[in-house]
Amino acid sequence: MIYKVISNLKTGEGTFVAGDKIEMDEETAKHLIEDGVLMATCEGEEEEPEVDLKDLTIVELKDLAEEKEIDIFGAWRKADIIKAIKKALK
């Protein structure tokens, strides 16, 4: 099954960052889903799944902003970065 990485993950196959899609057996994935590292996805999924921004680290928030081409210039605190991302995604 295909899973989406929502928090950085290092495996024997390599290092994966938030947003990457990887194939993994269901038993292994189950534990990583419970830990908040992966989420199940459908191959060819077009709509981005909802992610709770406050659960992401500042680095992950900055990576998300860069991926979505959101200007977070001047936002230094986590709350300010989240506010800028939410405003841009409205």
C-alpha cells in the first residue's frame, strides 16, 4: 500500500521527508501511523489530506510553506508561521 510521510522518516531504504509517498507493508505502516509519521493514501490522490499544522515542527512548517510557495518572511515564531500558512491557504 502507498503511504504519505507526514514527519521525517529514516528507514533501511533511505530517508523520507514530509510529503513523500512510499510503499510499505501494512503491519509496519500501522505502527508508524499510530506514531504520526505516516498516513494512508490512495495512489493518484489529488487532494492534499488535512494536516494539523500545530503538530508540525518549525522546519516542517517552513518546508510546507516553501512547497506551497507561501511567503513567510518575517514570521519567526511557530504561531506566526502557522498564521501565515493558514492565511495563504484560505
